Amino acid sequence: MQVSGNSGLGQEAWQAALNKKQQETQGQQELQLIQSATLESSGSAPKPDPSSSIGQNINIQV
């Protein structure tokens, strides 16, 4: 009876499950980082004043 071949498979499965959990955790952290960066950048960008005359003197001819 050969048992040595199966012990490696159990360890590989355990390592794969551990790697998957680690990737899920890292993915969640990266998603939170992206979301927080998106919220910060959208709030810090100045919005143009609709009564401003900037850009209103542009003539486009086709």
C-alpha cells in the first residue's frame, strides 16, 4: 500500500485553500482602498461655477 502519494495532495489542497483565503483578503483590502480613493478624489475636485465665463468664448466651426 502506497500512502506517500496522497500526503502531498492533502498538503497541496491545504496550501491552495490558504492561498485563496489570502487572495480574498487582499482583494477586499484593495477594493476598500480604491473605494476610499474614489470618494476622496470626487469630493476634492472643484466644481465649475455655472455663472463663470470661463470657456464661453470658444467658437467651434465645422
